[in-house]
Amino acid sequence: MRVVVLGAGTVGASVAEMLCQHGHSVTVVDHNPGVARRVNDELDVRAVSGSAAQSSVLFQAGVMDSDLCLALTGSDEGNMIAASIAKAMGARRAVARVYAPVFRDLSTFDYQRHLKIDRLLSLEHLSAMELARKIREPGSLAIESFAHGNLEMQELAVAKATAAVGVPLRELKLPKAVRVGSILRGGKLMIADAGEKVMVGDRVTLIGAREDIDDVKSRFDVETPQKRGIVIAGGGETGYHLARVLEGPRFAIVLIEADRRRCDFLASHLRQTTVVHCDVRRRADLEEERVGSADVFVACTGDDENNIMACVEARELGAKKTAALVGRPDYANVVGKLGIDETVSPREVVARQVLGFLNTGPVIFRNALLWGGGIEILEVEVVAGAPVTEHVLANVDLPPQCLVAAVIHESYVRVPGADDRLKPGDTAIVFAGDESVDGALALFQTNGRAS
């Protein structure tokens, strides 16, 4: 596919290199002529020097015929403007990297929809979600966010007989805003249909807003496991997002931050997290905050060396498990030798996201369900004339192992019911088994129908 990467910094260059390795045709744009020449010499790409937010530069880069335009410069506003212009000039998909949370906060303004950008990517949020997955132990809750982060998919282990065991899902009378998405049973992952019954030993995923899911957890989960102590070093955007996603009855979270003003912000925005003002670089501060008693110590400051050293110190003090955010690839062989259990690289995280955008037809993004395998999550545009728009969902001939899990209409996200009908302009989040993907996508295309 033809991909235009705007910005040849650390992230942009690594994404361009990854795309080249996968055989895609890549053009890189950077405002610095020296950087553009270096990228041109080191990678199998075409390099263009100039401002990514200027239409003449984008025209020179061939954005009109591109399958994907990735705006990955260091400027949030520049990225959004560049991605919007690229989309207007003919790029099939346009994605912009943003740092400031306000640009992804739909309660203030929907920048993505207004600028007609396919996705706003936050490396910090993505890294936090990856850290959350890394630090969870088998049997604990897994969470995946999608649909602009307004819906969550939470996994529950059904360890004992509960009110939901042995009852067909259609008879559980779950709130309309909550749906059972999949069931993992005996190592096999399946999409839950209305007649399926939950059994002891199953791992069930619930889809909905966090507060709605919390209201129905007791039907599946009779025991609240012992709280695990989590210490997060670094209260930047990654640490903030990580604390938010972990907050709840299963974790006791302490967030350490050296900047006093940032501590005030964190304390006012995190309801169930203890915010501590101290320096993770000082062993005495770590000892004072009893880091050695933590079940998991996570270092996600903005400095690789500080993260590595903080994890080493925490390990020596007695922390049971350590995880670090590490950006430099040449540190990959070092961290394991130092006893750090888990690492997350923001560049690797964003690279996996980028691969999910390399699609054809109405598909915006696709990704395999991370646990169990065998199911893909598809983000699909609903276009006029597509078969899926002709009936309410109950009467749409969906293939087996296929579920419309969520619908985005303008800025509103909801879990659809059987009587809901998809409309042109909507975006659907679809779960489909590997063998049902083609049949599901045929329902969203105007030139083909499901068999």
C-alpha cells in the first residue's frame, strides 16, 4: 500500500522503517532538509522536505493517491491540520498523533469528526493500555477500550456458580447498554449468541460503559479478589491514563510524581488513587513510600534511564513485579538482564496500531482480539446502499460468530439492541470469528452481499 508519513522523528522514522519491512511504498515528509536526506539514505523510502501542513508539500508527497497518511510530527495542532488537509486532498485514511488529552475529549469538542480525521492516536494512552495488560496476572481483569474510549470490554472469570451460570444470555435481562461479547471456554474463544449459557470456568467479556458494567458484574463474579498494590512512578500522561484504567476495587494505586503542580492536577482528577509528591530517583523516597511492599511497580516517567533505575531499585527493595516504559531499542537486551519483568516500547505499540489501519474497502481499523485468538475486532464505516442498512439488526443476515458490539453515530457511542438500525455515516464496531470476517464485511459493501 502507499503510505505517507509526516514527521521523521523517533516515532515517524521507526514507523516508516516498519512499513518498509512489510513491503509498503512509503514517502516521508520532514521540515528539516538534513533529516529528510538522512531518512532517504538510511531507509527504502522517498523523502520530501517541507512543512507537513502545506498542501503543496503534501501534493509533492503524493498524498492524493495514498492509502494512509500518518501525521506523526511533534505538534498536535500541526498533525491535526495536516491529517485533515491530507484527507480532503484524497488520502483514503488519515491518522494524527496527539499528546494533549483535550483533543481526544469529546465532552469539549469532537476534533476528529470536525476535521474528518479517521483517528487521533495518543502514544501515551496506548502505552498505558499496554502496560495495564502487561502488569495483570492470569485470572485478573483484562480491559480493552474502543469506540473513542467511551466503551470498555472487561473480562471476568466465572470461578463459581452465580446467578448468570446456566441461563441463556437472552434471559439474563442485562441492561440495554451492556452486552456479553465473547466467552473463552476450554481454550476456545467464541462470540456469544443469545442462546449461549455461561458455565463455571468461562472467561466472559462484557461490553459497555465502565459504570454500566460495574452494575452487572455481581451476576458473573461472586468474589472480589484481594486488592493488589500498584505503585506507578511518573504522573505524566502515560501514568495518568494507567492509573485511570486500573482504578477500581481490585487495585490499590499509589502514583508518584516529582512536580508539585502536576500532583495537584492528578489528585483532582483521580478518584481512587493516592498521589504522592516525591522523586523516584531517590532511593530514600522509594523506601519511605514502601515501594518494596508493592505487588507491581511500574516506571513510566519521560526518561528511559530513570525508568530502568527506578525498577532496579524497586526490585531490590522487594517489589514482586516490575514494569518499565522504555523507548530506546538498544536498551531491549539490557532490561532483562537487570531483572525487570516487563517493558513497553511506545514505538512498538504505535507500530502495531498503524498496521491495523492498512485495509481496503469500508474497514477503518482491524485488530485481533488479544486473548484467546480466533476473533477480530473491526471498525467499519456504514455506507449508503450497504446491505447492513436495509433492516434492523435482528433481521440482518449476519454470519455465524459475528456481533455488532457498538455503534458510533456522530459523537455518540452506544451498544446497539436488536431493534436498532445502522445508518449511513455511522461507524460500527464488529466482532467476527476468523471464518466469518469476509461474510461480515460483505454486509458493509455496496458491491457485494453476504452469501
